[in-house]
Amino acid sequence: MQDTLAHLASGATLTEQQAAETFRALLRGELDDAQIGGLLSLLAARQPTVDELVGAARVMREFVTPVPIPDELRPSLVDTCGTGGAPKTFNISTAAAIIAAGVGESQSDDPARVRVAKHGNRSRTGRGSAEVLKQLGVNIDASPETQAHCLVEVGVCFCFAIHHHPAMKHAAQPRRSLGFPTIFNLLGPLTNPAGASHQLLGVYDAEKARLIGEALARLGARRAMVVHGEDGLDEITTTTTTQVTRVDPTGVRTEVLDSQELGIPRARMEDLACVTLEGSAEMIGAILEGEPGPAREIACLNAAAALVVAGAAEHLNEGLEMARASVDSGAAKRTLERLASVSGGGV
């Protein structure tokens, strides 16, 4: 490990194999806190390479506690996990996950329907996907077997990262002590416990979008969108344009998306911002009740993108129609209620 740290300190990078060996040692508990802090700091001082991300992600996938879902469900499985670290809104990706899952509400026995394995964690702000789903009545501590049951019966589950990545305990204290984003913020969305191969992945840094797109392609993603709003959001935004890196069988390409071209009016950041957990849950509840406005529009737009990457919609306009119908029919609201019930929680 000392040789690896000296290698990184000289400005050199790690091959995929070297990164895998290094992170395997970390997750086995073979490194001390000083070595972990040094490793994370040296990698954070520059942008990680695709090799480093892929090597580390492959090892994290080795150590993950999986969601035991039937193989026939995997081709339609999608995740809406992001890196975090962006300006705080009402938790758009969580609302989008529920809305997208509501699209197939009446097709619970159809293996081809879209199912959402929402991977997430707590946030330093106290308003992450875990906190807001708990506030909405979902049992965020459900076992992997219960999560699989939720996916089959409801079409959505929540994969709480702390329960699926137990080996991450070895890095917990150094990460808290450092206090800045590390490579693990990028690795989390690359290690979905249910093995989702379709992803809508938001990033806090535009420079990392292409990097993560290339890593997803190497890791076997079937289709993905890596998105970064020009306003800083790790979502497809409606206040300005969004950088979108698409991953599909044809390769990896980056384009600019303007929500106005989809007929969505420009929003203001204050329309989407939220400063309390209760407020975030209330905004999501209002969206699912059908309340019109900027919050509904951005949630439906991101749900539309999830439907596109899952293959349920050919383009965003079609996905928007499906997402809005999920809300207007009450399917999205019923999906949340059933998730709360089947997970063992209660609204």
C-alpha cells in the first residue's frame, strides 16, 4: 500500500487491476485509517480515470449484498441514483422513481414492465432519499428479500446503501474526517445491489459525466443517461439546460437537453428548493396528488428519462405522457402507498 500511495503521490494513475487490488484490500479491512485517508485524498486531488473507477466498482460489486430478484426481471430494471453533492431540492430522483414505477401499476405480473431498484443513502443535509422515503412511510431497512418482493409486487424498492455495502464500514471514519466528496460518491451509483443495467444517473460535476458514462459502458450498462444541470443540479433540470451523456449499444455520446423544447416552462430554483425533510416529503406528496407546477414538471421529466433508458418509451415526449398519466391516474400515489405497505412501513 505504501508503494501504491507513493505511485499516486508522484502523479501517476492506477490501472484497472491495480485499482481493483487496492480497493479489495480496503474493503477487506487491510488498510488503516491513515492509508485510506491518503488514498481518497490523492484520488480526489484530480479526476479519477475510467480504469480506476471501473476497477474499484467491480470490487464493490463483489462485496455487495444483492437483492435476490428473478433473472427474468433484470432486463427491465432501472435505477435513478445520483452522486449527491448538488444544490438541495425536494429529492427529485425519488419522486421520479415512484412515478416511473407507477406506469406499470396494472402489470405486476409482466416481466417486461419497468421496475425501479432505487439505490440511495442518507444525506449530510438530512434530506436524502432514505430520509424522505422514511418520512413518506416506507420501511427503508427492509431486508433484501423484502426488497425483491417489493420489486415483484409493487414495481419499485429502496436499496439502502448502508445495508448493501457492509464492507464500506472500513472507510466510514476516514470519509467523515475528510469531509469532502471522494471517489466513493462516484462509485455508489455504479454498484446497484439489484444489478440494474439501465440507469438515470445524476452527477454534481459536469466534468465527471463523460467519465461515468464511459465507466458504465465498460461495466456492462445496457442503456443510461448521465445528467448534470447547468444550474448545478444532479438531475435533468427545468431552470436551464442539462448536459446529458447517453450510453447505449451504439456507444457514449454527450448532448445538451433544453426542457423548453419539450414544452416545459422555465422554472426558478426557488420553485424546487426545499430546506426541511418535512417540506420535501410534502412536495412529493403534493405532486402525487396531482398538484400542477414546476415541481411536478421536473419530477415527470426525470421519470420520463428513466422510462426512456428502461426501454419503455422511445423518446422523452412519449415518456412525459406516460409519467403524467401515472400521476393523473393516481397510479403513482398508489405505488407509494403499496411500497410503504409491502416494505413493512406505513404512511
